[in-house]
Amino acid sequence: AAYTSRFTRESHIYAPTSGVLYAKRSRTGRSQESATEMASSGDLDVDYAEPEEYNEKCGVFGTYNVNKAAHTCYYGLVGLQHRGQEGAGMVTSHADPKTNKVDFKLCRGVGLVTDVFKHDDIKELEGQHAIGHTRYSTAGGKNAIEGYQPFCVKYRMGNLALCHNGNLSNAQELRNFFENQGVLMQSTVDSELFLHLISHSKRQSQLDQIFDAASQTEGAFSCIFMTETFMCALRDPNGFRPLCIGKLAGRGPNGTDGYCIASETCSLDLCKAEYVRDVEPGEMIVIDKNTVATGTFSSLRLPQKFGTSQCIFEYVYFARP
């Protein structure tokens, strides 16, 4: 399962080929502030960067069936800026009206949301579905672009994008397993392991593959997955990290309702979305065409070995007042 990358020097936008997509890295591995200046000047290259290890306190946001989804996702990420200031990224899903072929586009970079996404970037991120991420690392190199999310891949089942908030406690065990199988790892971020678990799953549908992958992970994870046909929100059985669902009434094509997923409800306020409910610990919520038609969500449950253990850090430090 070797992954390749495509880089375009003139733009932050990347169209998926057959692997994980990465934005440009700092040639010198300088500080975050310097890298931000380089990003704005275009002086970035694909040379050396330090490895990234953890991705604990980040913000995730997703929109489904929303006109100009990138615009809504942008404001959702601004509302989650307090959860991560080192970098940001977004992936959109766009179906060609003539061929019906679905294309995923990725934009990510160093700095605040307003630094990473300019007007031309948002304009290029077409589509009615989008997921985004604001990054806050707790260890490792802060300038390693391969640790920036969302991750976007194309494998045998089609396009897949992921953004993840949390830490996997069995990450080293999973990493050792895949490395012994000859899998080429593109980063030291544990979020990448979800992609390998999904691509190696023997299940026959993407939804079952995602559930299968989640069943093999331990620790803290609040994730948003986007495929060509659905979006799903996943929260670990302990409920360490928050995740909620919002509704964007009449914001979809032909006046249909759109939906969003967010780390905190404060980002829903900025998008003028109506809070629906929290994703419960161990729950995987599926949002698809049936959700748009009926207003109901499909829900799957991960086995819960222990009770709910929400992180106190979310309340005393991280959550926006």
C-alpha cells in the first residue's frame, strides 16, 4: 500500500491521484512564524521537515449537502480556531455534472485559518460536501506538513478523506504491525493509521471498513470521514473528545437541508446552524442522501468496555467560553 503525492507549486489546491496528499513543506524547517511567512510568499518546497507525533487537541468540522460547502466549512473552522493555531486544512467533494465523477480537492497549510485559505483557494474548493481541521500538536515537529490534516486518499473503494482529533493509545502497536507488513508510512501521526486499517479491511463496503477500523483502535478519537457517497462522525467509546451535529435548514440544493459536524457548538453559531445533538460516546453517525430526504441519521455503536471518561482538559482549558 505505497502512497504517492502530487505537488503544484503555484497553488495550495491538490487533486487526488492514488495516495495521501500533502501540501508543501518548509525547506529549512524553521519556526511556525517563519513558515507562515514563507507560505504567504510562496517560498515553500517539498524538502525536509521534522516528524509530527501527536494530534491531541484539534478542531474538526464537516458540512454535507450545503451550497458552497467550503465557505461554510471556512467559518466553522474560524469558530474552532481556539482549538488549534498551527495550521489548518480542508477537503471538498465535487461531482462533475456531465460525467458524475467525484473529485476531492485538498488545501492545507501553516498558520491561522485566515492565513491558509485565501479567496482564490476557497473559490477552487468546489462542492457541496467538505471537512476541515485546525491543528494543535502536543509534541513533535510543528512544521511537518505531512502531519497536517485532513488526510485525503484514493484506494480501491474510491476517494476517502479524514480529520481526527485525539490520540490512539495503541498507535505504536498498529504502526509496528503495518511496518512489518511492508506498508510505507507517510507520517508519524497516528491519524494515518485509520487509513491503513480501512484500506486493509476485508469488509465489502466503505462504511463497514470504517467501522472495522474503529473497532481496532483504542484511545481518544473524534473523527469525521468523507467518502464519495456519505459522511460519518465517529466518537470513541469513552467520549474523551467532544463532537456534535448541526442542521443548516434550507442551505442545500433546491432548498434542501444541509448538515454539519463540529467539535464544539460555538462553530455552529458562527455558521448559523441549529444544534441537533451530540454524537454519543462510541457512536458512529452516518449522513447521506437518505438523511437529506428524511432528516434521520443512521447510527452504529462501537462496543464499550469502560464507562464514559470525558477529558477534564476540555472544560478547564480548551473549550471556548
